[in-house]
Amino acid sequence: MNFDIDAKFLKHFRNLRQVFLYITDECNLRCVQCIYKPSITYQLGRKEIGLETALALISDFRELEASKLSILGGKPTLYGSSQNWKPLLRVIVKAKELGYEYVRLDTNGATEKFSSLLLKKDFKKLDEISFSIDGPTAEINDPIRGKGTFDECVSNVKKAVRLGYNVNITCCIHRNLVTRGASGDLLVECMIRFATSLGAKRINFHVLFDRGTPEDTWTTPEVHISPQEWMGIYSEINKNIEAGKYQIPVRIPQSFIAWEEFERNPDYYGFCPAKLGERVLVHPNGIIRICSSLLSTPYGVARYSNDKIVWDDGLTNELQDHQLNKPTPCTNQSKKYSDEKFVPLCFSFKSKQDEFIWRQKPGWEKIRTFKEGKNE
Ligand code: SF4
């Protein structure tokens, strides 16, 4: 191990599977709905994880048996871009050498220089590039991501597909994406078809709500949709997924469920990475956290410095309200929805998700198959 890691950390992360390495807090865009906005806006302090520290962290997390690495930010393709991306490429190569089975990178894809990065031999070692596009047309995407971003990103998606990358699309579901097009189809469906036409292998959705979490104060309420709207849309899309209507896998968050249904299968619907200790989110400011609803806040579970990873024993420990041994609705969103007939589920709860980490080491996903009487 490179770091002296305290026992509480090792105990909580005994089932560590994935690392989200927020390698830089720099970004060339300022998207309206960005949940990382305070971190990319703030100009003081360390804005990126130094190369040697990044390599040491991913090495130790690999020793704890993480097998999937997501490189993100900010915009990770800004990491070392002035050095012909040598630092970024070194992280990718090292991760594969360490035995990470799945290494992926998230990007807004909105830069011309990106096409030369796509040609780099070491960049091609990535198992997935995920491009963020928030609508099937510039008219829907650009008002929230910035003028010209749709055309630039789509052009880079096409190049990446031509070069043989495994391209995924990540899309935020926002107010302008929950209406219907001229054909009567939901624009969310148009987005799935658009991603398919670009050659993407999968589409992954996030939904923008007022959640009762810190991001409510820095994402713009005008783009949010209501839980009631979402439950109708989810049900329609999910039926189509079940009927095999789409040509590519669709990962879509259920987000809310009726109390009675939650109580029918709490172990499954109570999925919470914070309780499972299956992931770490690592940031340039030294914070290690689990829940992405706390991005850009002081909350986390631990801090790393040059040679130590220390558990947070104070009031900024994000687990302070969690009932660690009991399946519950999402702890961080529950107070907001305490008067409703439905309960909030984890941001990451995407039913029947064909997710690498659950394929590798069945765990939580087995609960579903067991309860539904299937023996997968
Ligand atoms: S969003 Fe809720 S359920 Fe998911 S990790 Fe955070 S606290 Fe847990």
C-alpha cells in the first residue's frame, strides 16, 4: 500500500468495486444543470490530483479489489492537455497494468482538440468513453450546455465510433426533454433513437429534480421536473425496455417508488452505495466520499493527504444519518419527500442494470433475481 489507511476505512470499503477519480476540477463549460458547479467555479486551492498521487490512489484501491475506474471531473481531458495529455494517458495505462478490468472516461466532448486525443494509442486502451449530450437536437441541448456544444460533441462521438471506441451517451433528463415530439413520442425516446443512430452502445440517463440535497441551490430550478411527471415517463419507457423496443441498453433511474412496493422488497430497493461501501469518489481537495448527491460539499467519509487516508470522525462524515444495517429509502433525499406516498430511491438505482460491477461479482443485483424467482 502507498497510503497508511486507517482501519475504519478498510472495514467500510471491504467490498470496494469501483473508483470515481475526479481528476480535475477544471472545465471549459458551465452547464446550467452541473452538479459539480461550485468545485469548477472556485479558484483557490488544488484544482487537480497530482499525477503521482493519482497513481498511488488507484493502486491502493486496486489492492482493495476495485475493478472499475471512471475518470471524470470537471473535464478529465483537460488533465495534462498542455503536456500532450501524457499525465492522463499515464493514468489510463497504469490502471490497465494494475488490473482494472474496466476503465472509462466521461467527457462533454466539446473541444476540437479532442479528435487528436482519440488517435493516441494509449487512449485507445479505454474500455468506454461516455459523452454527455442532453438532447437529440442543438435546440434542446445547447440552452443548458452552451452554444455550439451539440455540434462539437456529436462530431467527436462520430469520430470515436469510427475509430472503434465503445461509446456511451450520458443524458440529463431536464424540462425540455419531457415533452413529446411531432410523432407523439416522448423526446426521451427520440434521444434513445438518436444515440442509437450515432453508433452508441448504451445510453445512461440522469434525472434533474429538486432533491432536498445541496445541488438544489446551484442547479437552476427551471430545468427540474417533478417526481409525478417522472414516474409517468419512467413507467412508459420501462415498459418499452421490457418489451425490447430499443436497440441499445438503456440505463434509466427509477427514482421513486410507492411505499408498499418498497416494503415488498426493501433489500433490493434500499440499494445505497454509501451503505454498501462499493465505491469511492476521490477529489482534488482531498475528500473521499461515496454519495454523488454531496458533490462540492465538505461531506465525505475520509480525507487523503500525501501518505495517509484518514476516516472522518466528525460532523462532516456523510454517513452520520445513515442506518447502516437497515435497508431504507435514500437517506439523503428522504426528508424532502417525507410527506409523500412514494419514497425516493438512490440516484444510481437503475433497475435490471447491466452494470459491469454487478456482472463481475454478483451481490446486490442477485437480490432482484432471487426475489423475482429467477436463478441467474
Ligand atoms: S443517493 Fe441516497 S441511496 Fe444513493 S448513495 Fe446517496 S444516500 Fe445512498
